[in-house]
Amino acid sequence: MGETAVIADDLRNRIISHPDVILEDLDLMRALVAANDKTLGDNVVDLRGIAMRRLEARLDRLEDTHRSVIAAAYENLAGTNQIHRAVLRMLDPVDFETFLHDLGTDVAAILRVDALRLVLETDLAEDDADLRRLSDVLSLARPGFIGEYVTQGRNVPQRRVTLRGCDGGAPRIYGAVAADLRSEACLALDFGEGRLPGLLVLGSEDPHMFTQLQGTDLLGFFAGVFERSMRRWLA
């Protein structure tokens, strides 16, 4: 055999019997390809080796994409289950006072937000002291307030769901917890013809809880169920 390394017979027989073991070992295959490149010399281009390295890089990218898709699917499923549980809890109460109480406690806990508030526009006086005694979740506002709050005074269309960061929430809406909030979701509510609009706001101390890059389908569904529940109470 001269200077050629000799493989032990038992190892050689195991490799011949199970060649797939080598093919499935990425580190071993890289070592074999590198050894093959050395035998060719510097002046020889191994197109097969180049192609293998490119295929390996593409495989790595595909695996990363696959993992990302699976993670997104699980996250979407978890979000869907979360919204469903919040909707079911919201539909439980049989009186309006309990409905408001549950919004600020159980429903807010299920949605994992630090504050949940309902704003209703009204033509009446803005003194909502009686409503505050009923629940700190609910407050009244003058007509046009909701549109100005959601768009922040800019001349832009008002969206169904608006997600954004904030350096503290509006005390007019959130009350004492406003200073701690770092992101919020604004859900525009339509209570039907002849009624002024409403707004459901979800505030979080986590700046990444609500961002403009996130999808809004699930929150849009939650807003649709909420406004239909409110129409029942308003009737």
C-alpha cells in the first residue's frame, strides 16, 4: 500500500454495509470534499465541488425558511386560540356592568395587555363621572375625538386596526397607568347607522407588543365581535 493509509477491515465493511451513514453526516462529507480538493491541486477547478457547496448553501437557506414558516404557523395558531378564548369570555356576562368589569380583568389578562379601555363618542356633556364609578374601562368623548386620536391629527384614512408604539398613553383614556405604556392597538368600532363610533384601545408596557409590521386580521375579528356585542347593550 506504500504511504496510503489503510482502513481497518471492520470499519471498511461497516462503511460498505451502511454508506448512508457517511452521506448523512455533513461534517464528514465536508471533510471528504476538502480532501478531494487537495488532491486536485491549485490549478484544477472542481465544478462538482463548487456545485455541492452551492447546493449545501441553498439547503441551509431552505431549512431556515422552513423553520421560520413553522414558527410563524405556531405563533398564528397560538394567537388565534388566544382571540377565541377572549371572545368566549367576553360573551359570558348577562349584564353590562359585569361585561365592562370582565373587559378590564379577565379579557385583558387573556390578551396579555396591561390596559384595556373603551371610548364612546357622545353629544352629551363630557363629564363621565357616573360612568367612571361604574367602570374605569369606559369613558366618553366629544364627537370627532376618536378619529383625531387614531390618526394623531394627520390627514390620513382611519384604519380598522392601528398598531403603534407610544411613549406613554393618553391619560384621558388610560388614566393612572398611561405613563407606563409603550405600545397600543386602536380598534375602531362601528355601532350601526345613527350611532356615533367607538374605540377599543389595548395598551402594553412592552414596546414590541404592537408594531406596524404585525398583521391585524385577528384583532380585526375581535373588534367585529366586540362591536356586535356592544350593539346588543346599546339597544
